Amino acid sequence: MKNPVKKAVQKKKLAQNGQTLLDVGQGDIRITEHGAEGGGLPENETALNPKGYWITGTTTQYNVIVEKDVTVDLTLDNVDISCDTKKMDCINVSHANVTITLRGKNQLLCNSGGNGNGLEGCALAKDGMDGSLTIQCESADKKGHKCNLSCGSLTAKGDPGITHAGSIGSTVRNTYGSGTTKEEMGFSNFTIEGGNIEASGGDHCPGIGCACVSEYYSSGYGYTKNIRISGGNVTATGTAYGSGIGSGYGSKVEGVYITGGTVMARGGYRAPGIGASDCGTYTQSTETVDLEISGGDTVVTAVGDQSTDMPGIGAALGLDYVKNANVIPKERYQGYIQDGESEDNYLFSNDTPFSEKSEIKVKKFFTMVYFGPYRDSNGIDQDTKEQLGANHVISKTGGDEFTQGQIKALTKVTGKQADGSTIPDSKILFDDPSQLEAVNQAKKEGKTGEYPLTFSTENGTKVTVTICLRSEGTDSAELDVQNPSSVIGANSFQSESGGPAFTEQEVKELGKLKGKDKDGNNIPFDDIKLSKEQLDQINDAKTANKNGSFTLTFETPDGKKAEITVTLTGGRDVTNVTESGDKIMANHVISSTGGKGFTEAQIKVLTGLAGSKDDGTPYTIDELSFSDAKQLEKINKAKTSGKTGDYPLSFQTPQGTEITVTVYLRKEGSDNAEYRPEAPSASIGANDTVQPTGGKAFTEDEIINLCGAKGKDKDGVDAQITVNKKQLDVINGAKAAGKTGSFELTFSMPDGTEVTVKVTLTGEHKVSFDSKGGSYTPDVQKVEGGKQAVKPKEPQKKGYTFEGWFYTDENGIETVWDFSTPVHQDMTLKARWKKAAEQLNVQEMGETSGDKKTKNKKDES
């Protein structure tokens, strides 16, 4: 007896992404909590595939239903479903949580409708205020993706000749059909993240939204809520009493959030493009609440019914029924709202373009909302509809002038014509060429300030920007406009000393700080850093009522810097105020030593001596006296004898309030005994210094301190001292090499006042000798830098004459050493020898007689 033949068990097929393959053309598809049923499966699944389901096929008999509370991912791959009154819905996802990914061209056509017959269907149905539905293309998760025709598409339509044959939304049969409950009413939590979507319903249907009178029949429970569009290309068309995106027959629309993509929404009779439609004879709220359009590349076109004067965006019953409807540009973008009758017949809203949230209050039926890169200044001509936008320019003054092409690139001036096309750069003109000439003249002369510059079109549309020239920062005339970078500019400023400390905000404002990133967007103050250590130094001086000039550095997020000088005036180096209010203050004095001494009147002027009584009345200069007259005598004795040093000098008020300043006498610098009050000038002083050679290099601060270098500007404010870096490099090079000697070093102040001193490096050097085979080698000599080495006894070498001690100079040339020359570095002196005359004669005779012996070696050195 033969064994029966076993049939092979047919296995379900999987797509490459692991989803179960289903074919709607082979039967109804049901996705349950236990998995898929039908769609050509050999047997029903017993577990839900966590990867989801890949659906293909064409049918006029079957449909797809995802059951309540199921969460699943579906891929529609060139699906084509038409349904009639038997199935009513092509796809139904009510009360489930479904994500649909589109691949290829997908079409859902609903041919099932009526008016209260219980047969009203939808191409893509989602009944109820629970659950969620998301539609996306295959590239929706890719950063920066923008959908085009190659992305998957979905056309969801209701037969235009059939009433209540819906497209994407809830169904009328579950709104006022027999036995329906409020939980089946309304349409919510619908998201489009990508794909090319076209939705249009039959008569009395929105393109996307809840079915007619949902709010009425559910006693306010069911309506349209939370429609979100973040990408893709969406076209939604409503019919009579149906919005493009919104509701049917006046149900409330709450929460439409469009953050990306391109959207075209057109309402039917008595309906707006986006928002709540008219309610007819039914009592409903007809409100549009929480409507938000945002982003940078979002484009929304909304068209209401012209014949019934419906707005493009809003509510059928007018602005009073619209709450919290706004357009919000993303950071560094600006928004535009067009309110009109067509793409080329419109007016811009009053605040267009705007960079902050702007309320939607359109009255016409054709509305466009879009965004563009932010510009500091914008010009819009409501007659020609031309737009011009441009940015202000920030630059350090001085240096090269701006060219016309360069200034256009820096301002990023752009324009659009009425039809949205770009105005060619050649058609954007300099309205007044003399303005750019004035900017360049100021820049060339190193001036700072704000300078206007106006661009215009041939039709007369104008926009004016400001060229901000600053004393410090980025010279924008040197930028490569093809590779833009951030810019920063700020001015040095002067402020009264005393009072409270500066805040960061204050110094930024006083310095007229400005910054832009590489895209031309303004950098907020808070994003521009400053040196807190430098600000603390400034504030320490300010709160102590001291004068001084201080460096303050600002820095953009990408490291561009502007280093300004903050000058504090009106204060003094030393101030003393008693509890009763008796006050005295004065400055230190800097002067070269030598020459005449100071008179009492002169030293009072030089110190800026001042004070005030308890009641604030100033003391006269004669009321302020020297605490100890011998101090000035000592100072003058030192000065006239050419001594240097730091000498105290004390003053007091009639009430005995005292201060002590210092008179700095320096070897070189400004002689302030020659100071003339009618022609005040800066003062600087510094001393020579003697330091051991070798070891670490001098820092700038270190050499300033060693030389006691100090400076004050003509107002008595401490000035920043700068070291001549080339000279310091020479000194440090000698120091590192252990050399000795005297070197010039110049200190200077910002106004050009300078002083030159000597820096002497001292130390002991070793002078070694190499006799090159001589009778003896002299001992190593230790010579103090600047002194001479002792000439040793000449060595002997048989057959040679000693020519001297030679050294190799800095140019590599061997030179005889002169023992009267000071020694400033370690050195080795080498003997040079020349063959004696007798030895030369013997050699010559041998060669003449044909001696074939090897020639003697050349003279040794």
C-alpha cells in the first residue's frame, strides 16, 4: 500500500523590510490584534508582524480594515482600490494607530454615499477622536528631504457625483446613521509627513476632515482635531459645505499645524480653503481654533469659495469665529501673507514680511502663506507687488573700499516680481550712487558711524539698509563673498568712572556691538561672548573711581573677535571719601628724571587734584594742600639730580582727609616739568634695565614691569603700553643663546607716544681655544660679558707659522679675533697655521727634479 502524498505547506511571503506581503486583489485584508487575515495568505496569522504589512493589488471587490486598538505599519505599493456600497470604505483605520508608507502610485476611490442611508463611505476612513493615522513617503525620515514626483503618491477621492462619498476623514454613516454613538464621530490625530497626496470628496465633503454635522450629532464630542502636515505635497479639495482642510457642514476645526511641505487647499460652496465651513441650518460652533503655519520652506495656498465670499484661511462665519490663527517663521526666516483674489491679484498683510508670530486675518478668498530668508530691511510695493530685501552690513573701518558687486553680495539684496520670479541682479540698482561713495570715503578715512544705502528696482520699489562702520572687528571688504563667514564690529568707547559696575548688556550697547553669522543673520547679544576677566578689571577700576584704558574682547560663536578699548575718565587713580562725605582724589604722575623740578601749582595740575566738601561743594585748588612739603622737595631733588624711583606725595583737605599718590621718575620719557596745561599732552616713562642672560624669554608684561614702563593719555588716564615685538624678539633670542650686551627697546601708547630704553643682558662667557696641533692649548678663560679676553701666548708648530686666533662670525666667515673686542657670548678661538717658507722651498725643489713622491698636503688651518 502506497503512502499518501503530503501537500506542501504554503508559507507566507515577506518583503525585503520584513513586512508580510498581502495582495488586496486576492481578498479582503483584515489586520487584527492576532495578525493579518486574507489578502492571499495561505492561512491567517496567529501573531501581529511587528514589522508591519506590505500591501499590493488592484480590486473593486475587496478592502482593507485595521481593527480597533491595533498599532501597525502599512506599506501601500501601487495599490488601486475602488469600493461601492458593499464595502463602503477602501481602507478603514478607525480607533487604530496606523502609519502608512507610500510607494509608487496608489489610488483609493469611494463610490459609496447617500444621505442618511447608512451607506456613506470614505476612500480612507478614520472615525472617532481616538487612534492616529500617519501618511509618509519612503524618505520621510531623511533629514532635509523634500518630496518630488519620484516620491510615493496617494489619490483618495469620493465620487464627485455622490453625496457624502468621502475622501480622507470620518464617515457620515457613523455620524447620523442608525444606532451610531458619539464615540464613532469626529476625525482626529491625522499627520502627513511626506508623499504626494491628493484628496477630494463627493458632494458635501471636505477634502480632509470630519464628516458633515459631526459636532452637532455628537453634542460637541466629535469634530476635526489635530491635523498635522510636516512635509510632502498636499492638495485637498472640498465640495459644497466642505473645506479643503477642515470640516463638513460647520463642525469645529481645532488644531491644524502645517510645519513643512507644499499645501494647496480649496474649499467648496460656503467653505474656506482651510478652516470650519458654514453650518447651514444646524447649530454648531463653526469655530477655527489653533491654526498654525510655520517653518522656512513651507508654502500654503488656500482658496475659499469666491461666490459666497469665503476666506482662504479662517472660518465661514468670519473673523469672530477664528481663534489663535498664526503664521510663525522659524529662526532666521521671515513670513509673507498674501490676501487677494488670485496669484497675481493680491495685497500683502500690513506687517509682511515679519520675523515674529503674525496673526492670520485675511478677508479675501485667495490666501498664500510662505517664507523666505530673513532680511534686516524689506520694501514691498503694494501696487507692483515687487519685493526687495537686504541686510545691513557690519565692517571695521579703514582699509579698502567696497565695490558695487561686493556690497550687493554682503547685503544679500534680493527681489521678487509680482509672479514670484526673482528680479535679476542687474535690475537691482543703487538708488543714489553718492551714498556708496560716502560710505567708502568714510571707510578710507577710518571714520565710524551708520551710513544709509538704498537699492531700487526699475519700477521704483526701494529698500534702505545701513552700513555700520566700527573701529574694531571684521573688515568686510576683505571677505571672500563666495565663502562667507561671520562678521563682528564694535567701537571703542569712553565713559565716566565711578558709580555701579557695567553689566554685559551695557558694555555691548556702549560699544555699539553688532554681529552676523555667515548666512547674514543677526547674532543675538547673548550669543556674543566677552572676556569676563577683562570686564572685571574694568569694573574694579570703575567702582573704585579710577581712570584707565582697558582692553575688552568680544567673540562670535565661531571665534571672530573685536577687541576694543574702554576708557574710564573723570575719576582718579586714588580717591578717599569719609563717611561724612569729605572727598579728595588725585592721579599718579609719570615723568622723565633730570632737568627742572616741579612747582607746587604744576604738580597739583599734573595730579588732577580735586575734592569736595561734605555738602558736595567742590574745594578750590588752593584749599587742598600738601600733607608734607618735604615730599615734594625730595622728589625735586631726585629729579634735578637725575635719579629714578617711585616717590610718594600726599595731599589733604581742610578737614584732614588725606590721599597719597606716586610720582614715577623714569630715566627716559616725557619731562612733565615742561607740561603746559593749555596744551595737555600724553606722558610716558621707562627705565633701562640690567638682567642676567640665559633662561626663559621675557614676556611683554614682564619686560614692562622690569623697565617700570608707564603711560597716561592727555586726560590723565592710564594708557595701554605696547612693546616693540621685533626688538623684544632680538633680546629674547640673545637671552636664549646666553649672549650679553645692550639692546634698544621701545614702548609705545595707542596715540603714538613712545619711549626707548636699553635692556642690558649680563653674564659670564667661556672663551675656549683650539691650537689645531700646536705646542700647547691655552686654558679656558671665563670672561664677564662686555669685558675682553686675554690674548694668550702664541703656540708653536714645527714647519708652520702661526697666523693668529680666528673665530667664525654670524655670516659664517672666519675672521681673526681682536682681543680688544668685548666678549658677549661663549666662543672657541681656533689657531690658523701657514707652512714655513723653508719647507715650501724643499717641496718646490723636489718637484722640479722630477721627484715622484706624493705631494705634501695643503696648508693646515
